[in-house]
Amino acid sequence: MTLFLILTALTVSIDSFFCGFSLSFSSKRRLPIVVVITLTVFVMCFITNYGVKFFSTFLTEKSSVFGGFILILVGIYNLIKKDNELTFNQTLKTALFSGFAVGLDGAVANLSLSLMGINAFYVPVTIAVMHGITIYLGTLLSSKKLQKTRALKLLSPLVLIFLGGYKILMVFL
């Protein structure tokens, strides 16, 4: 059962890797990105873990569409913003919205696991930690050398827009 939980957490965390990669181009502050997204995912999973009966009617795989739209909006915001570097408050807001967007998958997975009878406290912790690890790895990939490349400045918002479109498309396939 532990392997199943870890594989489920890894599966719903893959988009966090690309999100961390993309967001670290907009801000040199990696720690707030990782912490805010991880805590957002944890809170969402914790709430669905213990509110399983209530949320089972609202959270479905189709809620990924909403998360996809949020990622697209964050990508568009990063594309049209005037300055290159996000302020600390902008970094926190962007990380919070991105955490909500990528956390919807984790919340749905947590809901599914809860409905299967796996609803202990370690489930939201495992999903959140896996998100944190993949976000951190994504931020590491966008090294300072990559960030200085002028052409890659457009990559950050385009990755978020693509990731959002992908999440929306996968619901309908």
C-alpha cells in the first residue's frame, strides 16, 4: 500500500516539477515558491482527506480543468508583466495560485485514496512532500546560467500556459 501511495503522489506531482521550473525564471526566490506551493497542496489534501463525504460530490477529475485555467492565467500574467523580476509579494501570490492549480490533482487523488479507505494523516503529507520535492527539482533545473539566457525568459510563461492547456486537454481525452 505504501508503494501505491508513493506512486500516486509522484504521478500527481509531475506537473509541479514543470511549475517549479517555470516559476523560478520569474523569481530568484526559490524557497518561497517551494514552501507556499507545498503548504497549499498540503492544506488542500488535508481538507479533502477529512472532508471526504462533503467533497466527493464536488471534486472530480474534471476539476483539473479549473487548475488548467489557473495555470494559463498565471502564465499570461507572467508573459505580460512589465518588469523581469517578481517582487516578494508577487512571488507569494503566484506561488499560491500555482499551488492551488497543481494541488487540485493532489486533492482529487487524496479524495480517491480516502474513498478507498486510505485516509490517514500521512496521505496528505506524502502528496505534499512529493510536490515539494518535484517543485524543488524543477527550480534546480532552471539554473542561473539558464535564467540569464534572454530567449528563455519567454519559456517560463509558455511552460505554464502549455501545462494548463495540457491539463484541460487530458480531461477530455
